Amino acid sequence: MHKGLLKTWKTDKGFGFIKSDTLKHDTFIHISALKHMSRKPKVGDTIYFEVATQPDGKTKAINCRIEGVTELKAPYQKHKQQPHRIAKSNFASSFLAKVASISIIAVLGFIAVNKYNTHSSSQIPVITNDDLATFDEQYPKVVIPKSTQNFTCDGRQYCTEMRSREEAVFFINNCPNTKMDGDGDGNPCENDTRFQNEW
């Protein structure tokens, strides 16, 4: 620790120089090194300080105090207590943030499930007796001739693969991916000359 007199001080810029008998050159001091003191420095103050070398090679005073002036808070106490306080508040805030996040997600999930259930239940059609009475008119049954009992879906799709019009009708009504009713009128293979006599 060095001792010296504050030789110059520029209040408007917040810095000055300390002259010490133990050092060859005057030492630069910034107001930030004295922020824990109860008053600002003035020329003629006795300063206790340590010297630190900056990246540009110049030296500056650190860990400073003014002789006879009370400190607002000793630097060592500040460094001792603050990290502990920060750790506590960080823990508390991060814990509360997690709890809040989980609560928000749970509430949003609950709302989404309720909306889905309400939406799904509102879309289930209610069938009345009147609907049943008109059901056959709205959805006529597909009448499959008895002779089609021997027909089975075997992957055939085109009219050229059918042996009769009856077989083609069975295929378009019962088998997937058929390509025999281009105009979608329910009559397959209308242009196939082999089945003209069956119309």
C-alpha cells in the first residue's frame, strides 16, 4: 500500500494525480476508485492506494481511501456480502420463474383440452327419429346383384381387366383405386364396346 498527496484534481472530469515519495512517477487516480468514500477528493488530501498496470502500460491507483474521511462501505465487506445476496435472489427468482412457467403451461394445457372437448362434443351430430325416417332417402343402399358374390377385390383397376359390366360395378362400389368411372356417374366402362349389350 502506498501513501501520497493528491497533487491535482479535475472535478468536472473526475480524475487527478497522486504524488508519492515511494514512486518515481505521479499516479493517475479516477473517481471510481474513491466512490466508497463519504466525500469527493480535493487537492492536498492524503491518499492510501495500490498501483495497477493497465493494458496500455500506464499505471493507475486502485483500492484507494482518503485519510481521515469515513468510508460509506468498506470494499472488502461489499465484495463479501453482495455475491451471497445475488446468489440468493438469483436462486429465488429462477425458482419462481420455473414455477410460474410450469403453472402457465399447465393452465394453457387445461384451456386447450377444455376447448378441444367442447369443440368435439359440439360437432357430434344428434340423430332424431325424423332423421332416421329420411335416412334411406338421403343415403340409398347400394344394391349389389346376387351374382356378384363371386367377385373379390384383387387389385384390378381398369375396364380392360373386367370380365363383365356387373364385375365393373362391383369393383367401383367396393374396391379402392378403381379407374373405370371417369365421369363419376356410377356407370363404369360406358365406352367399353365389350359391355355395350349389357346396358
